[in-house]
Amino acid sequence: MIWQFDIIILIFLVITAVISLRVKDLLAASMVFGTYSFLICLLWAGMGAVDVAFTEATVGAGISAVILIATVYNTRRDSSD
Amino acid sequence: MKWVGLIAVIFTGGLLLSAMDDFPNWGDAHSPANASPVSQYYIEKTIEDSGVPNMVTAVLADYRGYDTMFETVVVLIAGIAIMAILRVMNGVPGGARPSPAHEIGDQHDIIIGTTCRLLIPVLQLFALYVIAHGHHSPGGGFQGGVILGASFILTAIAKGLDPALERLPEKRYVKLAFVGVVIYSGFGVACLLLGENFLDYGVLQVLLPTIDAAEARSHSMLGVEVGVAFTVSAIMFAIYANLASKGELEGGL
């Protein structure tokens, strides 16, 4: 692992985590959450846990974002808190 | 109330940060996880036991086959529960939906449709590769199944839910999901019938006379991965199709 990349990914990880919690638009929150999963996937790939990274890329960044967006589409787009 | 939450978060975070010091370093050969005899056994004996280069798959599908089998069952139950909850909440009448007759791609964008038509076969082929090659390279039933399910979801997004349901109607995907679990547990029962423990694949060598016990384990891993992929791909599509249409399987996004 290259520690400079690690630092950059970790900073973006915190940023995306805060954004996905704070943003009022739930559609945007779902998409940022997918980005968060993808960044974690990069971290795992960097640590050599390729199988876990693969699962995170497909399940976390791929399917769960789509499912969240489908749910947002059928409920409400704005967060109540 | 917010301040109480903040204090709790700071306290818990501080505890976790103070515990960071006791963590072993990344890649430390003497950390408890690496030094335990169990890990040593996996690392030294995987090739000997099953001839599978990808140790992760060997642990998932062979040494800890029970875990993976019931994970598959959990995926199945989650999908069924989502379908049931959506239909009970929305008062959709029971029974399988008939597959709708629908003209394909009339109201949707031609650019998206063409891109997906080019992309979906590649996705599905890659999914099959990930499933079939899961015990030799990163991948396996879960990842390949999700990619396969995603290709059907892509059809649903590009052309509407109805054409996707024409290809994979409700009756078929529910059947597929259960067949996957039956395949996985079938391997276990086959081992039981041949006089070994549940999911102890080595004994299956008698079914194919040309292979030894290690190869039998390797092939059985492929078999159970295929079962996992059936369940996961069917359930992923089922979850999307039901969530996107509020359980009615009509219209969609």
C-alpha cells in the first residue's frame, strides 16, 4: 500500500460519510453512499483482500445503491430531519 | 438531546481510538489472527486438501461450508420477506403475477437501450466467468450472482420492468432462488448418503471415478458456488423488481 493514496482515500471516505448523512436529498445520499462503498473497496483492494473488495464493489457500490435509489423513487425524496 | 448524542459519540470514538494502539500492525505475522493454528492450517494445507489456489474460496465453500450455505438461505429469506412485506403493505393480491405482454423499447431512450444491449451480454459472460473461476481467482458465487442479477436489473432500467420480467418472470426467479439452495444442500446430503459428514466433499470422488479426493473437493466447490449464484442472482433481481414497483411488478422506474 502507498500511504499517500491511503490518506487521500481515507479523507474522501470521511467526507462521503458525512455528506451521505447530512444531505437532505435522499437520492443524492444514496449515490454518495455508493461512492463510500467504492472507496472502502479501494482500501480493501490495496490491503490485498481482493475477494472482499470484489464483494464490496458488486454488492455495496453496485446493487445496494440501485436498490436504495429504487426505494427513494417509490417513497419520498426529501429527508425529514 | 443532540448534545447527549455528541458526548456519547465522542466518548465511544475516544475509546476506540485509544484501543487502536493494541491492534497488531497490518500484515504482522505474529498477530493473533495470523499466528493461530487454524490460520496456519488453512495456509499450509489448502492446496494439499483441495488443490484450490484461492484460499478464500476454499475457506468459504469447503472448510466453512455451513456458513456459506446458511448465508445463501439468509439471502433467500430476505428476498422472500421483502416481497411479502411489500405485498401485504400495499394490499397486492396473492399468487404469482402473470408475465405481462408488452412491446419492448417504445417509450425508452434509444441511446440507453442500445448501450445496454451491447453491455448486458458482456456483463453476463463476465458473471459466468466470475462464478466458474471463483476457486482459482478472486470471485465466486456471491459476486458472480450479483453481477448476473445486475444485468437483469440493467435490462429493467433501460427498457422498463415489463420486458425484464418477460425474460425472468416471477415464477421463474422464485424457482431459481430455491433451486440454488437445493443445489448447495444437495451436495451436503450427497456426502451424508455416501457415509461422511454433511458438506465433507472428499467422499464425492466415488461419483467420478477418474478424480481423487482433492479434485472432488475442488469440483464440489464449483458446484456449490453455482448454487449460491442461482439464489443470489434471482433474489437480487426479485428485490429490485419488487421495490421498484411497490410489489405490483408493473410499471417500475
